[in-house]
Amino acid sequence: MHAANVSPEEIARFDKLASRWWDPDGESRPLHDLNPVRLGYVAARMDLRGARVADVGCGGGLLSEALARQGAYVTGIDLGEKVIQIAKLHLHESALQVDYRLQSSAELAAAEAGAFDAVCCMELIEHVPDPVALVADLAAMVKPGGRVFMSTLNRTPAAFGAAILGAEYVMRMLPRGTHHYAQFLKPSELGRLLRQAGLELEDVSGLGYNPITRKAWIGRMTAVNYLLSARKPA
């Protein structure tokens, strides 16, 4: 797999959001609301103190910084030049340490195979042309006994209604065209990709979000967003 498992349109779309990435009331508002819940999901399943964690598709660094604040040594990678610049700039404000790189998942997997205690890949797989290759990269990065954490959107009418019609068209929380329904993966499909890459699925949980109250939570309903945890056998 070569280094370009990426759509130029997707990179351009997220680079456009870069300047306001850290504005909790800007276009990245849902990411700010979901971030503490995602961090909690990871922290409940592993000790982050001193752990080496890769954040694949790190964007402007919301989750990377949150992981670093818990004591993890974080490597954040993205192919959006502007979002990586924003992530690096924000470290001056937060005084945290994160190793940000303009790098593809394939490049990191090749350079640091089996190097990470955990790999996080949140809301990225629905934006890449080759999900199989991405999952293989994540599996290659993580060390035996380590974990891969992912979040994405289910391919259901509920997800279409919430993520596309609701968020992009009705509430205009996200730019139109952010999501493509055909690229959403059901938990069973993503679970199969993880197993094919040699990982064992440990948990699938629903990620609930109310954009009116801006509350997010972990629950049983996986119809819209879901999180999962998989382990590489020791």
C-alpha cells in the first residue's frame, strides 16, 4: 500500500476548518463536545501514563492533547498541512508535548511497526478511499497486547438523518459534503476488517450526542456513532 490513502477533497475540506479548529463554538464544535467522552473510553481501557499512543488523523490535535494531558507520549499524524500547523501552534498555548507529523498511516506503520501501546483513529475511516489498508496500518503500528480504538458512523438511516441531513443541512453544524453515506461502515463490517488484520474485537459501544444541549455520552445505541476497542494478541 503506498502513502496516498487519502482523498484530496477531504484534505482541502478539513484544512479549511483549520483556523477555527480550537474554537469550541466554531465548525469543529461537535469534536469539542465528543472529545472528553472519547478520551474517557480510551482511559477506561488502558493506563495512559507513560504509554506510547498514535493518534491517526489527529486534525488540529484535540484528542492528541487530551491524551498527552493524561501522561501519554503522543504521536499525532495527519495529511492536512494546515491542521498540523494549527496543532503545532496550539502546543504553545497548552504547553503540552505532542510529536505532530505530516505523515500517512502507511508511512508511520512502516517506520514504527509494533511501536505503540495504543492507536486511536477517530472519525477518519469514513473519509479514506481504502478502509482495508487503513485498518492494516493501524494493526501494524500497535504492539502485541496493545489496543486500537476507533470511532465512526454506522451506515443506517438514523446516521444519514443525524450526520448528513441534520448536521450538514438543517443545523449547518458541519460543511455540506463532509460525509458520504456510502462510506459509512456497520460495526459488523469494521469488526471483520479488524479481524482480517489480526486484531480481536473487545467492545463496541454507542456514542450518543445531543447537538442542542451539546451533551455526549457512551451508551448501547450504535445506530448513529459508535466507538470500538480491539486488541492485538500478545
